[in-house]
Amino acid sequence: MTKDLYRLMALMTGDEKHGPAATSTLDAIWVLYDRVLRVTPKTVDAPGRDRFLLSKGHGPMAYYAVLAAKGFIDEALLPGFGAYDSPLGHHPDRLLVPGAEIGSGSLGHGLPIGVGTALGLRAQGLTDARVWVLIGDAEMDEGSVHEAIAYAGPAGLEQLHTVVIDNASARYGHAGGIAARFEAGGWSVRTVDGRDHDALYEAYTAPHPGRPHVVVARVEPKNA
Amino acid sequence: MDTMRERFISTASRLLDEDPRLAVVLADISSDGFKETAQKHPDRVINVGIREQLLVGAGGGLALAGMRPVMHTFASFLVERPFEQVKLDLGHQGVGGVLVSAGGSYDWPAGGFTHMAPGDVALLDTLDGWTVHVPGHPDEAETLLRRAVQGDDLVYVRLSLPSNQQARPVTGAGFLTLREGHGGVVVAVGPMLDAVLAATEDMDVTVLYATTVRPFDDAALRWAAGSPDRADVVIVEPYLAGTSTAAANDALNDVPHRVLGLGIGRAELRRYGQIEEHLAAQGLDPVSLRARIGAFLRPAG
């Protein structure tokens, strides 16, 4: 499957070989859409669907490739990536991309939006629906991410999930570790190899009653 | 009489009982007022703490999940501090929400400039699709709030401590004609009305009253301007002076016209004190308004 995702990504980049930066999110997103999220092209508007919010909107080729592989968008759109009349920009726009839950690009917006989405689902009794937000380790430089982390724990937002793609790209790192930030905020925490599909799946599906859940997916350092 | 902020709390509390789609999001400010309601509706009265980026971001998420979010704090922390969230987490996501602010431009002068937001309406003017209500009385605030929560659009309700002696009917979205004259048009926005009426008491002017400033009521201004060969318009706003001058110019773009925009100056006063002292210092008390409006409308030469 990964081979086909690389082929789909190549339709956007014109390059069969992709460096670690372009594919840092690929395995994490693929395992979510393939094995975890209960959403299909037919249920993109269903109130009780699971939701995946790509907060780190930069470098969305892996995301678009997965959306194409799962039938949310037509593969034929991929070569137009970034063109004026293409729905597929270098940062996704939810009004243009079927299946995209949010428009992103400016860092630090997805997790607060995910908090509100989880609150909204809970308030409507849609307690089976899960919200997944993908952020990057450098995105955690943004203070808004920490506003969301600090609130979601005490609020007991069990429906909220975060996957942090850690490619060690934060300028000053995160002293004490990324997982520790979430743990101190009252989250359930797993740290795994972000290339290991079974490990990702196991971490994604670990029970976390009464608490939000984060999976820190470690991949190759961006500047190694 | 209660304040507009108190009326917001009582009205929103009742609306939460009536409309299961409604959620009130707070960032500590006014959370005491919502204490009882929060016990009744724990999932729909949400206090995120002193986190204004999260306040608006969570509001966007609630809207994406199908709710109607009402986000509330002081104007400076609702519009200015999380402005990118207002721009991206609501407008850019294609969802709506209701921002309800307190504090305005000078409600707590002793609190100083950190708690003043004279630029809030001008900032929202850089974005598409916002309806902006500036009620001048708690009764008007209640009507406008009830209207705001019904839709799915982007609405800003700017509440303030000062209010006019009596409420005016809030019928449609347009300006209300309170007086007709021939020597010019004065548009009074929200809590500026009483001072404008006092200042123009013996002037031969048309006085329009605006509680909804966006969309701007082009038709009312064109009608009030009357003569097709000349229009003199004064707009008195309780926020940054000139905020609606461009809107008035657009409304009158095929009529020779002059517009005087009165409101809060850009320069910081760096003074504390009382509301009345600030209004006087900004030239918005009846005596100052009378002199400034009179000088502008007086025929040259």
C-alpha cells in the first residue's frame, strides 16, 4: 500500500523519491484512515462520523494521497496540485477538498478547533464520534496548542485524540519531552515509532476512559 | 435597569433553555453570571479559562460540529487578541458564530488602555460577511442577541456600559429615522444617541439611529441625504473615529458629499478616571459634539 501512496504523491510532486519531510505524516495518516477512522466518502457529512483534522497543513501531499487512495478525492486531481484551478493547495481548504474537515496552514489552529468539535459532539450526545487532530512537534511552539492541551485534560474530553508527528523540527526542542506536556495536562499518552503501522494502530486504539489521548509518532529528524 | 452585559447573561441563559443548538463559550469573564446556567447545561456553557485563542478556536469547532457558538469576553480579548482565530477558525472554515463583547472603548477608564478596544469594528471591517450590532440600550441588546443566535452567520454584538435613556424599536436591520431636517444628516451609533440628540437639538438636521452598522444601511443614508447635488453627513460612533466613513462614501458615491467621522481618537489618552471624562476628552460629550457638528455643517464663508 505504501508503494501506491508513493505513486499518488509522485503525481503531485513529479518525483518518485520522497524525503523524510514529505512523508513524515504518511504512515500515521494512512493507519488512521485505513484502520481507525469510521468515515468514508459517503459519510463525510454524517453528524456522527469520526473526524480527522490536519492541523499541520504544510506539506499536505501525504494527506491528499491518502484521501485519493480512500476515494475521497479523484486521483486525477493530484497532478494539478497547487494550480490556480485545482482544489488541492499547498495548504488544504475544507471548502475545496471533499473529506477535509478543516482548512489549515497557519499553525496552532487545529487543536483548539478539535477541542470545540469534541465539545460540540458531546453536547449533542454524539459520544461515539471521535476527533483526531494531527499536529507537528514544531507546531507545539505555538501557544494556542498549549491552551488546548491544558483545557482538554481537565475537561475530560475523551473523544479528543491528537497525533504529534515528531520529526525533531522544533527550533528549541521541547524540554522534558512532548509526551510530558500532555501527561501533565491530564492526557493519556503513548509514544511510538511513527513508521510502524502495528505500533501506531495499537497506540491509536488504546483505551483512555475519561481522558483525551495523544500518540507521539516519532519519525526521522527533519534536519538529520 | 440592568446593564447590557447583565441582559446578555439573562437572555443567553434563557436561550440555552430554548435552543439545544446553542453553546456559550467563555474565557472566565462573566462566568460568575453563568454559574447557575452552567449547572443546568454543563455541556453548553463552556468556560475555557483565560485562553482567548482557544475561546474562538473552540467556537469554530463547535460550529463545525453543528452548534451555534456564542463567544464572550471583553472586546479587546475577543476581537483583537485572537484576531487570526476570528479570521481563520470562523470565516475561513466557512462557519458562523456570535461574538458578544463587553467593555467597548471606554467602559472601564480606570482599567486603562489594555481594556479598551476602540479598533474592534474597524478590524472586523477587514473581514467578509460580518454583521455588526451596536445596541444603545439593554432592550435593544436583547432583541439583537435573540436575532443573532437564530442564524448561521457571523455576528458581532458590541455591548457597552453606557446606554441611552430609552430604548428605540429594533425593527429591521436598517437605520431608524428619529428626526428630519434639511441641513445635513447625523448618524448616531448605539450609545452615542442621547449625546447626539442633545447636541443637535436646535439644528435643522436629519438624525438617523444605527444599532446595526454592518451591513451599512446605504439606502437610509441616501434617502436621508435627499438632495442629489450635495450631502453633508456626520457619523458619531463609540469606537475608532472614521470607522464607517468609507461605508458612507460608498453609499453616496454618485452624490457630491462630505463626511465627518467622529469617535475615539487613535492617540492614547493615558488617563484613567470616569467614562464621562473620557467622552469629554474624546470630544463626544454633547457640548463638544454640538461645536464639532455645527462647524462642519455651517455653510462656508
